[in-house]
Amino acid sequence: MAGLVREVPQDWWEVEGLFDLCFAPGREALSSYRLRDGIDPIADLCLVMRDETGVIGGAIRCWPVMIGGEKAVLLGPVAVHPTRQGEGLGAFLIYEVMEKARDLDWSRIMLVGDAPYYGRFGFERLDGVVMPPPTNPERVLGAALEPGAWDGIRGEVMRVED
Ligand SMILES: CC(C)(COP(=O)(O)OP(=O)(O)OC[C@H]1O[C@@H](n2cnc3c(N)ncnc32)[C@H](O)[C@@H]1OP(=O)(O)O)[C@@H](O)C(=O)NCCC(=O)NCCS
């Protein structure tokens, strides 16, 4: 089916293949993956974009995390197939996830990524929010989905234990 749809279990390995293609080898060794291991992603915030032939052009997943006793959405991984980059698909996926998260009453969203890219979506450096090492603090970014949602939020980003 063409367009943007919620990821279903049958999509899992195809999306993993896209992430493997788009990220450096060993992506799962990144410390951010320790926050995701064994924890279900937020199903409504896992989206797959397919073209009219059914080929995946981009995908995004999100997980819940805790910081200082408060919940947040951890955005990512997000990736767009190398043949489709620069067409706005990445922006579409990110805006869509932010809007859906707001509709689902999430107050705040964060990620580890490049500020020059994510700044356009309203993400800013989160001072005092600490990802498991080794993570460059400059890459720890957040956006408020309701005014002031990051005010006073400090501490280590922790797993949501089920
Ligand atoms: C990052 C990514 C998701 C962006 O998707 P996309 O569909 O190509 O992005 P868009 O079309 O919405 O935006 C393209 C713009 O973003 C810029 N951009 C892309 N990646 C960037 C980065 N890491 N830093 C700064 N700018 C970046 C492009 O130069 C382009 O700029 P322009 O609008 O001035 O021409 C995609 O390039 C990708 O999958 N990269 C590999 C995986 C990855 O790095 N994921 C993000 C992890 S932090």
C-alpha cells in the first residue's frame, strides 16, 4: 500500500533492513539501544512510508523513556532510503510523529541526533538530560509538545521498566 501507515509486525525485518542500510554498522551497539532493549516501541508512533510499488522509502520508530520520574518519547531510529533522501520524507515522518504524539497526550519528545537537522522541527539541546554514555551531550535534543514541558526536567534518561 502506498503512503504512510502504522508499522505492523510483518514490516519489522524490512524496516530493520532499511536501518541497516542507512546507519553505520553496529548501530545496535549504541547506548541509546540499551534504553529500547526488550521494551515495546510506541506502536502508534512507528510509521512506514511505502511508494506505489510497495517499496519502503522511509521509516520511524519511537520508544518511551523516563527522565527524573517523567515520561518522554525517544524519537528514532528514523531513516529514509538513500535513493529517496532530500525529498522531504524525513521531515514528513518527524512532523507526523510529533503531531501524533501530541494527539496521544505526550508532553515531550527527545532524540540523539544532529542539531542542524532537527532544529528545524523545534528540537534544542537539553541541558541536564543525560543519555547513557558514551553520548555526546550536544546531540541530546528535545522538543516540547506542550509549552514548558521540558522546564525543570533533569537527570539520566532511563528505561521504562514494564
Ligand atoms: C536524516 C534523514 C532521515 C533525513 O531524511 P530526508 O528525507 O533526506 O530529509 P529531508 O528531505 O526532510 O530534509 C533534507 C534536508 O536535511 C538536510 N540534512 C539531512 N541530514 C542532515 C544532517 N545530519 N545534518 C544537517 N542537515 C541534514 C539535507 O541537507 C537537506 O537540506 P536542505 O533542505 O537545505 O536541502 C536521512 O537523510 C537519513 O535516513 N539519513 C541516514 C540515517 C540517519 O542519519 N538518521 C538520523 C539519525 S540522527
